Amino acid sequence: MEAARVEESVDLSVADRIIAEHASGSGSLIPVLQKAQEEYGYLPKQVMDRIARGLHLPPASVYGVVTFYAQFRLKPVGKHIIRVCHGTACHVSGADKITESFSRDLSVEDGETTSDRLFTLESVACLGCCSLAPVAMVGEETFGRLDGVAVRRLIKDYRKQESA
């Protein structure tokens, strides 16, 4: 029998502060959720429940908004989010192989975070850097004309920076 997952302890005073600062009117849910995610890195269930209570909304309404918009996360993400472009130019230039290389070298599937919470791997529709295809971004930094060797070097360099 699998042990029940224990949810992390979350400082709800941060959520209370965000609600107090940003809760003004019926259109405040998305800005409150955005700020909460900025603070926590994702939207833990306890935080969504607190936001629902603070904004006088049903928890299902908050959850519905969070699951509707791709910008919101329900799980913690890594320090470095790797976005691999799968737009047309990148697709025809080998985006699938780039994603496979990241997946293999990080030991995670698309959409997952490494156990050390250093990297999260995501496939995205387009990064708008077609002339550099295939492309990936790590945080805000863009890397173009990637291949398997470049992927391994990129991961190695980021790990090296973290251990320095």
C-alpha cells in the first residue's frame, strides 16, 4: 500500500498579505493568483483555498481558473525552467530530438522537475526564434541551433554554476 503524500507546510501569511494588497473588486482573482505563484513558485492547494476564502469565492472557481490558464502551476518547478520550442521551424529542425536529449540527460519526462528541483522541462508551442531552430530557453536565456552535444554541455554548465 502506497503511503499518503504529505503536503508541504506553507506559510499562509504570504497569501493573506497578497489578498489584502491586491483584492479589490471582482477582477482580482487572476492578479492575486499571479502574485501568489510569483511568491510560492506554484499554487499549493492550501494557498488556493485561502485565496478562495479571502475573495469570497468557491474553491472550485479558483481551481477552475488555475487549471484553465497555462500560466498557473500546481506543482513546484525547478530553479531553471527549460522550454523547448516545438513550433514549425523547430519541429522540422529536430525539436523532438532536443526534447528527448533533455529528457534523457535530466532523467525527467516533459513537464517534470528534476528531483533536486534544479530543472523543469517543458515543451512549448513557439519561442519566436525561428531563424535559430531548434531552440530552447533556460529561464530568459535563449539557445539556438541545438543538438544533443549542445544539450549535454548546457546542462553541465548550469550544474557547474550551481555548485560554484
